Amino acid sequence: MGKKHKVELHEAFVWDCDECGRENLLRALPAEPPPDNEIRELLQLGPFEALPNPDDSNWVRVAEIVTCAYCKAEFHTLPPWIKPGDEGEIEEDTNI
Ligand SMILES: [Zn+2]
């Protein structure tokens, strides 16, 4: 056997389908950092606390709607940084 090629690893989220129960992957897409005031809100920093070094931060975005690769059921996503029960704001925004 020859030398193995290398594959690039990407960050991803795992989610479980509520219809068929199988595990799906959702690749995390790189994103620009949000404005400073949004970072403070997300990290619950006070007005005089230092923001994290941008070089140490890795911002990603995720799809709002995902489709199960197996049974094709569609779901809205609940990002891991939003606690269950706190999702009211998202549901209002996705009223299409
Ligand atoms: Zn499924």
C-alpha cells in the first residue's frame, strides 16, 4: 500500500433526526465576527471587560433549516449557543 493521502478536517455539528432517529452532520461555515456589542451580549461581558482576541476566536454560521440525509425530513435548527427554552426569538423570525 502506498502513502495515504491527507484529508482536510472541517468543523461540523451533529444533529439527530426526530423522524428516523439517525445522526446527521452539518458542516460549520466560517463567518465574520459580529459587531462588538453582539459579542459582549453573546459572551455576557460587562462594558469594561476585554473582548476576546479575534485571532483566538473562530466564528461559524449554521444553516437555519436542515434536511435529514436519510428520510429527507426538514427541521429548523437550534444553534448550540442558544439554550432550549430560549428559542422563542428564533421561531418568530422564521415565520415564513
Ligand atoms: Zn431522518
